Amino acid sequence: MKNQTRTSKAQRSILDILERAKGKHLRAEEIWQSLQSQGRNIHLSTVYRSLQAMTASGLVKRNYLQENHAHYELAGTPGIHLVCSDCGQVQEIGTVKDDSILNAVEKQLKDKFTVIDWQMQLTGRCAKCLDKGRNGATHGR
């Protein structure tokens, strides 16, 4: 967490949803729909403003994952994201606990750039799309 800031009731509700998502990357609209299904009458614009504030304070991480809309997750240890170039499926396979990747990058950057956050994204084809490709079927988004 970058800054210890007070959170609003709406922000605490959003954090609760992200915590229960257990690594799933949610769009703002999905968070809003979860709030609505819980009977929380929070406007979509409030969700966007809350996510923006929590991203700025370091509580939440925003990822684009090769799409034109953001996905949100709780901030923490950098995760490794696998993105299927055929169907768009995103899978998080864990975290990088070893600082060797970051250390190698920082060594190359020297004093030209300070890394404050990072993520790793690998693009390829998921098992389902690979299997469909082997069987001659085409599969896309």
C-alpha cells in the first residue's frame, strides 16, 4: 500500500468484492453489477471514481491486458498474466516472489527510470484454442 488513506463506505464495498474475486480481474461494470446484486445502490460513476482514487493510493491495481478497457484487482505482489490471443481469456498463474526480473531491469535502467510497480503479461494460445486449432476449427473473440 503506497499511502494509508481513509476509505469511504463505497470503497470498502469495492475492496470487499475485489478480495472475494480471488485473483479474477474485474471490469468496473462487473464490480458495479456485484454491488447491485448485493442491494448496494451505488452509481456506476461512483465505482469509477472510487477505483481511480484507490488506484492512485496504491490499494488497487489497474490492468489493460490487451483490451481497450481496464480490469481491476487488489494491489500486491506482481502477478503473471497469461492472455490468449485467440479468445481473450486471461489467467493469472501466480506471483513473482523472486526479485531477479526486477533487479535485472533496474540494473539496465540504472538511474534513468525508477520502477514503482510492474506486471508481467505473456501472450499466446490457451489449451482450448490450441485444441480447436488442431481439430481444424477456428476460434476467436
